[in-house]
Amino acid sequence: MLDLNVSNLEFECGTDEAGRGCLAGPVTAAAVILPLDFSNSVLNDSKQLSHTKRNLLKPIIEAEAVSYGVAHVFPKEIDDINILNASILAMHHSISKLKKVDFISVDGNRFKPFKKVPHQTVIKGDGKYQNIAAASVLAKTYRDAYMEKIHEEFPMYNWKQNKGYPTKEHRAAIRKFGTTKYHRLSFRLLPE
């Protein structure tokens, strides 16, 4: 069972992102404040959960959270400011949607201060704290839904399946069809 949060403060949000290593689509972040009595034995790092479990947890997190926010940063901005800065920007946008926040726990080891709110980075935090795990689930499910939607526009890349990650199939489709408005042009899209 994961610990609830880092600080034990009532309005601590956990934040995490999804899609950082993708060749296409946004980087998506979520921020979640869970009630101090929250408990869920299934909740874990979204990468450790099946698609089905993530989709079952999403409405539970949304219904039980004190507050949550989700934000996308799209390929043009990723290309302009780089993926690390885009990931942090997406986290900031998601945190700005919360009603109140006293402390921010961040998955990973890099973050930039947000409005003088104290924060702590936690390596592999999505496997240690429920609020970061909840953020990882929302970030992943919202991003997956976005990729499934744009798959309809460009089915030849099979984003419904690969979600924009650099699979052999996705790279082969880029070789055959070129790039789209959803691709990150600053990324190395093809192998040498």
C-alpha cells in the first residue's frame, strides 16, 4: 500500500506527466489532491497498471479527489522549449487548475517553483505516494484518450495502439507517410 502523500498536509497535490518519450502527441500532466482518509489498494504507478485498471481508477480518482487538474502541452511548444520544460509547464498548468494547494509532490527529480508553493521531487514517486500515483493515472488516461481521438485522423500511424511511442510500426509509418502536425519535429523520429 502506498503512502498518501509526502507532507501530510491537507492540500498537498501530487503531480506527474505522461508521454514524455513519445514521437507524437502532447505531453500531458495531472495534479491531484486526495482527501487525508483516501485509500485504494489498486492504485499504483500507472505504468504498473493495466489499461482496464487505469480506466476503472480514473472515475474513482475524479470523484474522490479534493481537487484535480489535467493539462496538455502540444508538439509545437515541446519543439520550442524542449521536452523537460514542456513537462514542467504541463505540471504547472495542471496545478493552476486546483482550488488550493499548500504543497506539491512531484514525480521525478526536476521541477521549477510554482507560485512560491513549497515542493519536493520524489524519484519514482508514482510508486510511493497515492497522490502522485493518482496524477500518473489521470495523466496517462487523458493522454491515451487524446491519442485515440487523433488516431481517427491519421490511422496509418496506429496511435490507438502505440499512443505515439517510438515503436517499429510507428517509425515505419513515418518513413512511409512522413510526419503530421502531431509529430514532435525536434525529436529524432527515425533511426540512423
